Amino acid sequence: MEHRKVSYRTRYGLTLAADLYVPKNMTGKHPALAVSGPFGAVKEQSSGLYAQTMAERGFIALAFDPSYTGESSGEPRHVASPDINTEDFSASVDFLGSLPNVDRDRIGVIAVCGYSGMALTAATSDSRIKAVATASMYDMSRSMSRSYKDSYTMEQRHKVLDYLGQQRWADVDRGSYGLGYHEVPFDDNGHIITSQRMLPETLPTNPDPVLAMFFDYYRTKRGFHSRSVISSSAWTATTPMSFFSFPMYANIEMIAPRPVLLIAGDNAHSRYYSEDVHKLSPDNAELMIIPDADHVDLYDQMDKIPFEKLTAFFQKNLA
């Protein structure tokens, strides 16, 4: 397998940095995959693992840093956008299709965690994406505007909007952008919790299981990377504003008849996102539940990630 660093521009003028993996001794035109995620991760983490493994299985694979993160361009840093990050996938298709050894009619997408919603959204409007696979899917618009399992009350949703508005005034007055949680939490007294970090530097005693799960990946040797938003910092605190305004995959019916593979862990707290998308796309989407796997297991656990299934899925649908 050959590896090289590449970069390319989006239609918004941002430059994406990526790692391109190409099987050795390839001749002719071949299928290709654009890969990204998890939300707040970089290409040296989970997406790089997926891309390398799929390249070993015969696909040209591109793992990219989304706009405003990693080695990709965009100021201020650590911004996420439902529109811009959806465009990142289409720009990656542009780049792959410009390569002489890629068949433009055989390009697919793999997305992990929070970029899964953007990948599906890209496929609703970009018919060049011929197949989509997601792993441990998160819908970031739903997560930020409604919280986990849609648990925000209407009062809480209004409190979040008021907090975001006040944060914008603070940013204006300071001349720089504050950091904060992308899914804004509340304490037991109904007050918004703020932080300059997504994850603590050390794990507290008796931590929430979901916090412990993410910490075990992002803050340890297992998955830590200094450029990762989640490993080392936080998103800009106003990031949720656009996700409140713009839902993911609103036109999901436009993907059909192109196929979708939704992979989720049996024990994943995020499993319901994949299940709900499957209900919206019963004719062209397949739901695969991985036994004894949690959300983060599908980031890097080779005995849990179904690479055989992914290979068969794309071999069939990018044939």
C-alpha cells in the first residue's frame, strides 16, 4: 500500500488536508472511498484506520480532516458546520475523481460517529456518491438541538439559545471565540454547564459510563492526538447555533436507490440514531448491529469493526 499526503479545496475556498492510501501495483480504474470522523477527531485517528484497512482490501481510500480542524484550513479553529462539513465530503469526491486511477462512477463514503449525518446529507444532494456506510452514527443537528434521546425540554432548548446568544456577545466584546460543549449540558439545578475542554484531563471517580468510554479513547495512548478537538480542547462555544437551524439528511429519500449500510454497536448509547435512519430508509438501508460492542469500539477495535462486511458492501455496490 502506498501512502501520501494530499490537499484540495472545497467550494467554499477552504483547503482540506488528507491522507491518500492506494493499493500497490494498481493498473486501470478502481473504486475509491472518502472517509472521515469521528466528530472532533483527526485523520490520524479512526478514519485513518478505516482508510488504511480498506486500501489493504483493494480500495483507493482517502482519510480527511474536516474544515477548521486538524491540518485543514479555516479560521477560527474548532468550528463545525452542517453545511461546510457536508461539503467536505463532496469536495473529497471531487479530489478522488480527479485522480487518473479512480473510476468516477465508483466512489463511496465511510463516516464514523458525528460525521455520519454529514455523509448521509452529502449523498442526498450529490449523486456521485454511489454508496454510504456509517459506523456508530450520530446526528449532530439532533444531538445539539435536542440532546441525548431528545431529552431537552422546550424550556431547556430556549435556555441553550439564550446562552449561545450571550456567548456571541462575549465573543464580540473579547474579539476572540470562546470554547464550550457542542451538546450543552445542564446540572441538577437546571443551570447550563460550561467548560473549555470536551474531556477532563483526568477521569473523575465514578465517572459517567459514556464519559469514561470517550476518555478511554481520546485521552489515552489508545487514541490520543494533539490536533484532535476532543482529545485536547473543545469546539467554539457557538458551534451549536447552525446545527439548531439546519437538520441533517432532511431529504434522505433522495439517496435511494443507492445503498446505505448503518453499523452500530449492540451496547452503544448512540444506537438509536442508526435505527431511526433505518426506519426512514427501509428499502435501501441495511442495519447491522455488532454484538457486545459500544459506540467507541467501532472507532478502532479490529475484532469489532466488520471490515469483511464493509468490503463486501462496497465491492457489490461500487462494482
